[in-house]
Amino acid sequence: MNFQVVFEKDLAGCYTITVPSLPGCISQGKSKAEALKNIKEAIELHLTCLAKDGLPIKQEKQAEMVAVCI
């Protein structure tokens, strides 16, 4: 399965990464590579918990991210 993720860099230079289609699935890392490794584990655990609880896995929606300057 493929999931879109969102990276955010904080003032300390660390990355927080979320999965919009899996609310509450979040991780972080000191680098993008570390954050990506960590979110893969978080996604696996999240999906395991959904399956254990008998809850459906939402289908990934196609999304486009654009920057909006105001």
C-alpha cells in the first residue's frame, strides 16, 4: 500500500511527518530519512491496530499540494 505523507521541519531542524489518510499516525526524526523510516513503522503499527479492532482502512485519496502565498 502507498500512503502520502507530509513533512514539516521545525526550528530545531527536526522533521515531523504525518499521514493525512490515517488520522493520528505521526512520527518524527532528526532527518528526512530518519522520519521516513520511523513513519513506515508507525504506518505498519497503525494498520495492525485497525485490523485488530476490525476497523476499515480508508482508501488513499489523490491530493495535490500547492503553496499559497498571501
